[in-house]
Amino acid sequence: NAGVTQTPKFQVLKTGQSMTLQCAQDMNHNSMYWYRQDPGMGLRLIYYSASEGTTDKGEVPNGYNVSRLNKREFSLRLESAAPSQTSVYFCASSVLRDRRYSNQPQHFGDGTRLSIL
Amino acid sequence: GEDVEQSLFLSVREGDSSVINCTYTDSSSTYLYWYKQEPGAGLQLLTYIFSNMDMKQDQRLTVLLNKKDKHLSLRIADTQTGDSAIYFCAEKKAGTALIFGKGTTLSVSS
């Protein structure tokens, strides 16, 4: 059972470079999410996609774009990386169909550790 | 308050019970969750409780919910060194994705 798969696991970028983080889930989940985790900050939601074809901003969307390519895949793009975007990025998925309700928790990938110099 | 709040650190001895506390933000939250994160890994769902329950037990884990005080706790019985990790409390409010606390680092010494 692969669950949620993120690639790459590690990446170092220079300021101003662009990068796409990939995420795929094989659980037929409707909803997918991108979080960033910083020391002392917990997890913060960047963007989410309640269903294929829709995306919404989370708490910290600035500097990022997302694409829900199909039901399985949800990518996160940094167009011009900045040192403040150094973080660990987690993708998650759930069967949530209506963001007002949930009876299924989110499943997480193992993270992408991104450093921007 | 606006944030899900947790104490940052907890240190216990192997075999003791651990209690990790959390205060959440909205008494109308439908589900409350506990996640575990081991070093270098993603989050793993430990357990969750629906808001109409006040207790849930799952093997060594006991979750207590006090809706009036918006207080959630996770008790780990017979704590083992393998339980050392960061534990995150999260709440599900209507109209939002999960809101996470900053995590409690549990250190278990032998």
C-alpha cells in the first residue's frame, strides 16, 4: 500500500529558481492538501483541493501555485524560490467531499525537505 | 483563542503514563485528532474522536474530550521508548481543513 507518495524527498535550490513538488495518492481520495512544517510553527496549510478540478488557498498561499492534475495527483510549484520557503512540505489526502464535513482523517506523505540558499 | 494550543515538551520514564493536553478553538468542531510524527517521517494518524463522545479508548491510548472547556487529552499507558515522537492535536471545523497545534515533543527515558 503506497498511500501518499511525495517526490523528491530532498531538494536544495538557489534563490530565484523554480521547482515543482509532486504528490500522488492511490487511495481514490477526493481531497488533497499541501502543508508546510516549520520549527515551532506546527503545520500550516498552503493550498488544498476538495475535488478534481478545484483548488483553494489555505493559510499561507503566497509564493506558491498548485495544480490538481487528476484525481491522483496534486503538485505544488514554487515559481521563484525564496529562503523563507525553506521548510518541510507535506502532502495529504482524504475522502472529504464537502469541506464542511469530514468523517475521514487525512493521510500524509513522508515529506519533502526543501532548502533554499 | 484562535490557535490550537499544546505544551511543547513532556518527559516521562519508561513504563509511566503520559498525558498530552490540547486546547482547541471551536466548541462546534466535529472531529478532533491526534497525530504522531517520528523523526524524519510524516504524520501518522493515531486516533480521533467525534465531538459527541467524551472518551475513546484504543489499546494503550485513551482520548478524553471536555467540550465545555474545549480541552482534549491523549493518555498513553505504559509508555515505551518507541513512543518518543512529536504529537499533534488537530481539530476539524466546518468550512475549513484541519487546524493543527504546534506539537508536543514526548521524550521517554529508560
